[in-house]
Amino acid sequence: MAAALSRALKLPGKKGSELGEYDPLTQADSDDESEEDDLVLNYPRNGLGRDGCLAPGSSKTRNGRSGRLIGATDRAQDDDEEEEEDDDDDQWTAQVSGKPRRSRGNLKGGQYWSRGELGNGEDRGGGAGPSGAAGLGSHSSEAEEKRRREKNAIRSAFFLVPLVCAMLIVLLCAFLVPCQKAELEKKLQWERALGDAGGVTPPALALWDVDGDSVEDVLLGVTEWTNGTHATQRSKVYSAVAVCAVSGRVLWREVLNEPVMYLQCGLQLNTQPSPVCLIIGKSNLMAVNGATGRKLWSVALRNIESQAVLLPDLQGDSVPDLLLATLPADETLDLSLTLISGQTGKKIGHPVPFNLRGQGKLIGPLLHETQHGAYYILFGLGNVQAISLQDIYVRALDKMPETRFVLRKDLRWENMKNASSSSFISIYSGSERVEFLLPLVAGFGNNRNSLDAVSSLNWTRSDWVLFYGARTLSVLRQRDLHKQWTFSNASIHSEPALGHFNSDGVLDLFVQHSANGIMTALIVSGASGTPLWKAEFVCPRLVLEASAISTSTGQSVFLFWASEPIRAQRNVPRMTMAPGVAAAEPLIRKLFLLHPAHPAALLQLSSTTDTAVTSAVSYLEYLKDATYITVSSRPTTGSETSAQVVESTSLKAAIKTGQIVQLGENQETEAAGKVTAHEVNAFFRRLSFKPQ
């Protein structure tokens, strides 16, 4: 009412109050408006018209300023406009607060927008409708929401794509890797006949990876008969054969003029990326490329009696050199040691003869490095003596070695020389002949035909296991040549296997001896010489070495051939058989596995009627497995000769199908063993292997 009265008092055509004039009636009318309208719409005061978009029925500007609509006829319309403005204010407030906006088509009058609500204070066109300011806000909000959804989608993709790829890789590994391992285990199971067995004499055997597949292959000496109509027309052909350990196929074959005595691999030459293998006959030493079998060099020697010994570099060509022992059949001649260049195969100087008075089998030669870095050669006939490598070099070349060569003597060892000899150091000399002398190093008995510099270095720094008198076992300390302990037992017929039976960290010895058709297996403590385990089997004397390999438990498993175990039971007479009786030899021989965790039980891996003559164990890093290589003599149908059969067995695969054999000494032990048979079987199946 105050606003209507103020308008009625004004004359037509009179200008409105200037900007900044105070009109009490107008101010009173303005105060009647809601406080919310002032905060949201921010209407101008003092009678000024509203700037912005002009809708139909709104006031027009005069002289650049907003004018008032005059005339009594418009009073009612003004009242209606004020009511509509209040409704419009409520609608805009709801729009700002996020509520749905009503259609502008129902509005009776024009809408007014303040400069503050437009953001930058400028007049913007596009009154009511989709293209107006409300439409711009809606579109901006929708675009911002769309961008937010796209950003979230990209973030989700960056997280989910790597996660899905990782899951796929895990699934592939979970399914494909076991399949590949199972397939490789199957390939490792093979056998192949190669030539004639030639009785039960062990052939030359070595293990080395020659084809680069990280699995040690088999190198074997083979004897074959040529075809002929009559027996007198047939002749023997000798060769060295390399067989792939994964498939059993022949990789290469090198034909020789004489039987192969020894095979050794691992020599590294500067001109050959592949390892070099040595083929040693009675009168010839040949070096071949391990991958192809191609001949590299050869040297003729007479009456070779030993394997090659890997020496330090004596010529300064960065290639280790070699030493061999020759022993003529005529006892009047002396044993000689010959130095050979590992690079060219030429002799270094001339052979060095030694007048040895002992009798018996040749011991060594072995290389030993003292605690002060001096090198000595151990060898002998029935006894063991040592001589400085420097002395051998001086005698072979008739000159002193140059200063750049590490050839010196150990004063402590030199003080132990015999009074009657200025050259030899006595390691063992006595009335009983020495049968074996080997380093107390794990893995030496499994594959001692290695020329690997690292393995050879480990062997040269250890104590020694000494067998003498065919029944006495001792361990010699290398620092002072004193015996740590001595153990006496029945005759020992094969070289021991070295492994960890107890948990004292010292290698123990698995030995076997036969008498009266009974084979006794025995494990002796390497620390004290006391027996740790013993079992007896029905078996004639077999000169076949046992093998040992380390397991994930920290102890070793021992592999050996025998027949049925003899159980000491009540009221059961002990079976004895005279030597040489045909019935004493069993028809079925079995391969047993012994683990120290269950000494009262054996795991039978296989059985055969063949006669195993030699064996070796190879470790597989990829599978945490080991293969057991056996060379056997198998009778052939319709022929007086026997075939030489090479067989490869995966130990993990053999364990899965193995059978538990109890070694109970009484009924209580057997009953306890039967109760825990399932547990023992589960334990063996969980075994994995590791390098020695």
C-alpha cells in the first residue's frame, strides 16, 4: 500500500528520484519484502528499476536509467507483478539449492536476475527458457558430472586392467608350469641300449651338461661288435657316446682305436665357448668339444693309469693344465707323472719318474692345496705319499718356475719329509695296503669325473677318507696328517658314499661289504667313527658304489642296490650262504632309498633282473629333483653276450610309485612301523633335493 500511495503522489512525466535519493515510502515498501528476497535476489533500493533481462510488461529505461511504470491503470498489474516476483524468488531459491525448477512458461510477468547471481556483474541475454542462465547452470552441472564419471572410469580401468593381467599370469603359471614340470619328469624317464656290456666291468661314465639345457647329460664308453658272417670276422668297435639326459637320444659319437678308460668334462678353453671333454684311453688322451664331439687335440702317452688331474695354470695362458700318471705293466719300470698343457695338449717338459717301492693298486694322483696356498700331489702304490708341485715342475722342465706362477712350498709340510728321501712326504705307509683315498667332500663320489675348477678347488682343501687293510677306515686331518679316528669292520668292497646322516654338520660315510651271500650296509659317523645305522640284505658281493644327495631337510638320502632285507626276528634262523653258490645270487635286485628321518624304513624305488654295474646321481635345479643314472648288463635272447643298458630315473617320480619296506628288529618295531607307514610315505613324497 505504501508503494501504491507513493506512485499516486507523483505527477505524470516527472523524473524518478535520482540514484542515491532516500524515499521513505519506497524504503518502507522495500522493508516489507522478505529477508530472503534481499539475500538471494539483491534488488536495488530507492525506487530504481531492476537491471538485466526485460520481460514483457516490465519498465523501460529513461536516459540510461531505470524508470518507474506510471499510471493508475497499472496499479493492479504492479500488485500482480509483486506477487509473481515473490513466487519467482521462491522458484530461483529452490533452483539454487538444487531443487527442480518449474517451467518458466507459467510465469505471468518478466523475470529479473541480479548482477551478483550472474557471477560477473554483466547483463546476459537469453531470458526465460532453455537458453537462459538456469539452462547454462544445468548444462555446466551435467558436463561436470560427465567429466567426473569419465575420470572415475579411467581410474577404475587403470586399477582393474593390471589386476586382471596379474590374475591371468597367476592362473597360467598355476596350470602351465606344473604341466611343463610333469612333462619334463616324463621325459627324464627313459632307457637305451648302447653296445655290448662286456661282463660286469664298469664302463667309463661321466655327467655334464653338453647341450646347454641345464640338465647334466650322460657320457659313456661303449663297445660294439661289427657285423660279420662268422664270429672270426667280427671285431670290436670302441667309442665315446654323449646321450641327452632329457630324451635319451645320442648327441654325438667319437670312434676310438681302444677302449675308453675315463671320461671327464668341464675344462674351459679360451677358444671354445662350450666345455671341453677328455676321452682317456690306455695310450691316448683326446680333448673334444662337449657340444659337438669334434676333436680339438690329442696326445699320445704309453700306459696311462689314472684320470687327469686339474692343475693351476703353469704356462700363463689363463687355461688350467693337466697331470696324468703312467704305470708300465713291467714292474721294473717306475711310475711317471706327466704335465700336459690344457690349451694345446702338448707335454710340458718330460715325464717325471718316481721309484716307488710299494705294491698294490695305484692311489691318486690327487691335488691338494695347503692352508698356506702351496700345491702338493698325493699318489702311491699301496701307500700314499706327497710331493710338491713345484718339485714336479722343476724336474719336468729342468728350471725353476717364474715368479708369476703360484708354485711354492709349505714349510710345515716340508718338515714332514722322510729322513731317507728328500722329495716325498709320507701320508700313509704301513704293512696294510691302501684301498681307497678320497677327499671328504660331498658329491665327490657321485660324479668325481669333473674338471670344474670350483669343484676341484673344494676337493683340494679337505681332509681325506683312507681305507687300508680292506677292513680299516680312518679320516686324516689335512693340516697335520694325523688320524682323527679309526674304525675297523669286515671287508669293504666299494668306495663309500658321503652324505649327512645326522645333524652335526660333518659328512658321514655309507659303506657296504659282502660275505657268505649277505650284504651289510653300514653308516659311520664322520665326526667320531661310531656306527649310526646298519642293515643286512640277501645279496652276493656286488662291487657297485652307493650314492648320496642332499635334500630340503638338510640331511642326505642314500641310494644303494640290494635284495630282500634280513629281519632279525624271534625263532627265525639266520640265513647264510656259501660264497660262489649259484643260489646265493638273487634273481631280483632292488634300488632302495634311505632317509635319516626314518631309519627303520626304506623306500623301494625299482626292481630289476638286470645287473647294475655303475651309477651316478645328477641334480636338477629347475625341478628341485635329481635323476639316477644306471648302467646295467642285460642278457640278450639267443646270444651269449649281454647288452649295455643306460637308464634314467627321476627320483621324485620314482618316490611317488615307491613302496615302503620296514626294517624292524623285533615285533614291536614292526608294529610301530606299520602304524606309521602312511606317515612315512607322505614324508617321502614331500621330499625335494638340493645340490651337495
